[in-house]
Amino acid sequence: MQLKGLQLQHLKRILSQQANLAEYKTQLRATGDIPKGVTDVAVRFSPLLGDIVLNVIRPQQEIISAATLSNNYLLKLANANSSEKGIIIPAKISIAADYIYQGFVHILPRGLDHILFVLALLLFAKRRSTLIWQISAFTLAHTVTLALGIYGMIALPSNMVEPLIALSIVYIGLENIYRAKQNTKNHTRIPVIFAFGLLHGLGFASVLGNVGLPQSQYALSLVSFNIGVELGQLTVIALAFICLSPFRHKSWYQTKLVLALNITITIIATYWLIERLN
């Protein structure tokens, strides 16, 4: 259906923070009246516009913040004056599900840099306890900077954060190769992983900032997004473990397969680093 009286109210172009201005972001605000009795409204945008984040509000009340990047939306309208739990609870569940999904897909399949970082941690860990400690340090760190970044307490431009994330993968890959040859212990690695986790958290905050957070469910959306990220990380670890398990007891597992994978990760991350610096 089409909304009669839909008017363009506000158009704002935001230049990307990237130095080369490789992309542009636009905020578009429009107003219109929804006929009485209507419960569903379909909103479609041209695919030429790229990724769209839709935020719908009524005067003094937010209805929906559609976290999913899409060109088509189907909005379920709730009574603005209703306070019934039957309406409030499903809305919260829907918001939580949307942001869990966004956090998950930011890792799988979109977050190739985060996938390689987690894989590098897995490849170095010869014991389960080592992996748990490393992943815990990484998770704690990126949770801190994700929250601080979203609340505006810390901010770095993406043209600084993205190269540093690539550099963190290069470092971990090279350290994997070096420590494997030296057969050194790995307990001193935790502070380094924590520091790199802080960087990755700023990257997560940038993504979540682009998607936007509904003001009425700010904390819920933030927590849900982070849960999605953790689920994505655990999925990466589980899939990698399944794929590598048949070879873990082979004599050439550490000396050939793991070494080859670490070299591959380092080469890819080095390419990303050069690309992002340019």
C-alpha cells in the first residue's frame, strides 16, 4: 500500500570517515499518515540505494527499529497507547532476535577479519584451557569497547580502527609461527589478546552504530548484538574444530597443516592491512 500525505521532511548526507571517501551515507526522514485499521505496512526501497536501516516512530513513541539491513520491510503496527504485556513482550523478543541476528551475521559470513583472528587463536591452542582463556580475554575486551563506543565514551575513526584490526591478525599469525618453532609457553599472550580485543570491539561498535539502536530498548539491543557476536564466534570455533579434528593426531598436523594455515592467515591479513592503509 502507499501512504497518502507522505512528505520528505529531512535529508542529510554524511560523508564517510574514510579518508578516500569510498562510500557515502545518507539519512532520509519522511512523514505520513497511516489509515485507521491498518496493521501491516510494506515498505520497499530500490536495490540501487544499497543497505537500508529503517527506523519508524510515532510522535513521542518509537514503534520499531528494524536492525536488519534490507530493501524490503513488513512492519507490524502496535497500538501506541497500549501498555498490555501481550504487545510489549513480543516487541522486546522481536528486537532481541533482530540484534542477535545482526551480531551473528557480522561474524558469519560478513566478518572475515574477525573469523581469521578467532581461527588464529584456535590454531595456536594445543589445550582446551588455553583456547578458553584466550577467547575469554578477547570476548571481555571487545565487550568493554563495544559498550563504551556505543555510549560515545570512546571513539576512533574507522580509517584507524580497520588497519589496526588487520595488523592484530598479522601479529597473531606471525606469533603463532614463531612460538611454534620456539616451543615457548603461551600464558603471556593473554594481555596481547585482550588489547587486540579492545580494537575489535571498536569495529563492532562502528557496525552497530550504522545499524542504529532503538532508544526505548537501548540496553536490550546492545546485549542482544553482543550475544549474536559470541554465538558467531562459537560457531566459527565449532566448525573449525570439526574440520580439523580428523587431522589433530597426525604427525604432520602441527608442522605442516597448522603452519600452512597460519601462513595463509598472515598473508591475507597483510593484504588487508596494505589495502586499508591505502
